[in-house]
Amino acid sequence: MSEGSALIVPPRVGPLNTLSAVRRELVKIYREARQGTLASTEATRLTYILQAIGKILEQTDLEKRVEDLERAAKALTHQERPRMP
């Protein structure tokens, strides 16, 4: 960074804890880059970070779903089955 220059990061509102929130932030960055209010290098950097956050959110959701399915399957196998007469 050259002397006298400052890193300007656009403000962000709200947490990035859902894919919808990440999508909204990506759209905001896209619009700012298209309008010229955000440098393309900064937009690229922020987009890369948001993509990583999105992947983590997806993986966390899938992990939870697998755990829920495994728990449900285990509960079904441990239920007493009706005995045939």
C-alpha cells in the first residue's frame, strides 16, 4: 500500500450466517463494482472470501442433516418391532 492511501472497505449490515445473507452481500459487492464505487481488486477479494463463507455454511448444513439422518436411522433400528403371532 502506498503512503497516503487507505484501504476502504464498504460497510456491511448484518451477520453472514445464512446463504441468503451471503448472496445479498455478493449482490451488493457486484453492484458497487459495476457502479465504480468499489475497486475491482477489492470486489474480487471480498467475493472470494464470501464464496468461502458460503461453502462453509453449505458444508455445516449438510453435516447437520447427515447427523440428523443418522440419529433418526439409529432410533428406528432400536425401536421394538411388533412380534408376529
